Amino acid sequence: MDLFKAVLLGIVQGLTEFLPISSSGHLVLASAILNIKTETGIFFEVMLHAGTLFSIFFVFHKDICELIKEFILLLSDLTRRRRINLKNNPYRNMLVMMIAATVPTGLIGVFFGDVFEKAFSSVSLVSLMLLVTGTLVFFANRYEGGRKQAQHIEVKDAVFIGLFQGLAITPGISRSGSTIFAGLTRGFSRELATRFSFIMSIPAIAGASLLELKAYMGSTMQAEAPMGILIGILAAAISGTIAIKFLVNLLNKGKLHYFSYYCWAIGLIGLTASFLGR
């Protein structure tokens, strides 16, 4: 893979990871158009996901620092057998609920990851899932958002959102779009649904990256692959930061529905190209 293609795919990943239009779906379609063939398969795509972690840490660094602090304090309280009161501590409650949300996501990834990975070779399936994403985003935009704040999140809310994140392993299903949709349907405010969606993706993205890295260690790497991967990660990090800020701005204006039209258009184009190419 040459550096130009690595940069291009990194930009596609960074922009689409956080915009509700499915990063994996766009990477599949872009790879098919560019005719990119690699020995690593899903590895390069997961490494680009890792690059977007830098975007999350940059934009939400204050929230993440508070969550880390609460994690340390929570461990201290548990060790000393102190009473744990979540409802009076928004960040601690948010931390625990994010852990709860990660459980169903992890289970889906572990037990069904191989099944979903096969979908990366099907342009028609990816296109269909983009139509589904467009529909989820369309209905998400119709929710004005509830009044739930971080201290009001319950386990059932977290598990529900975690299930949507797990199902988003399917290429063409937007992780951010589906989890924001899930959060809004559970009564989250738009601001909380967005923060929860992005920050809860950290363990999912990091876990997937580590698993793929472990599986990849025993395989053969092409000479140019390391540089291409690093350049792709950098491009994903920069474009991802831009995408997050852009999405937050659109959410504040209540214009998520534009992404619905885009997903439907790309999905229909992909389906048409797939059938004509047969």
C-alpha cells in the first residue's frame, strides 16, 4: 500500500468514525474502489480505529481525566469497604455505567467477531447496512433528547447502548450513530448521548486493536506496511478531531438528518454498483 492510499484511508476513517455514517462501511467501499489488497485484512482498518483514539482523548480530555480520577478513588473506596454512592457523583456513575456498557459489546465481539469479519468482503451487505444506519440516524434526529444527565444513567440504559455498540461491529452500521440513537431513546440529553457514545468507545476500540495486534504478530508483514500504517493513524487522528467538533456543532443545531440522506445515497449507490458489477 503506498502512502497516498494510506493517507486517504486514514482521512476516510477519521471523518467517518465519529460522523454517523459508518467508518467501516466507507473503508470497505473505498478499498473496493481503490482495489487495495493487503495481507493483514482487517488489521489496517483496526489500526486506523486506534488512530481515532487520539481524537477522543484530545477533545474529551477533561472528562477522561475526571473518569480516571474517579476510577482510582472508586478502587480505594472498594478496598476500604466504604459505601459506594453513585447517584451523587456524576462522573463515578458514568464510569460504572460505561463499564456495564462494555460487557455486552465485548461479548458480541468475542463470540461473533469472526462472523462479522466476513461481512467486510460483501459490498452489497455493507450497502444495505448503510441504509439501516441512515434510518437509525433519521429517527435519532426526531428525538429532541431527554433530561437524563450522567448521575441518572442506569444499568439497563448502559446495557442497551452497549448492545447497539456491539452490533455496530457490522460494517455499514455506524457505531456513533447507533449509540447516540440508543442513548436518545433512553432519555439522554443530546449532550450526554454524544459524550457517552464517544468516551465509551475507548475500551471497545482499544480492545479490538489489541486483539488484532496479538493475532497479527505471527503473520508476515510487508516491508512498506509499517510506514503506511503510521501515516494512516496520523491522518485518522487529525481528521477525527475535526469530525468530532463538526458533529458536536451539528448536534447543537439539530441537523443530524443530513447524515441520513447521505447514508441512504451512498447505500443505494453501493447496491447499484454491486449489482451492475455482477
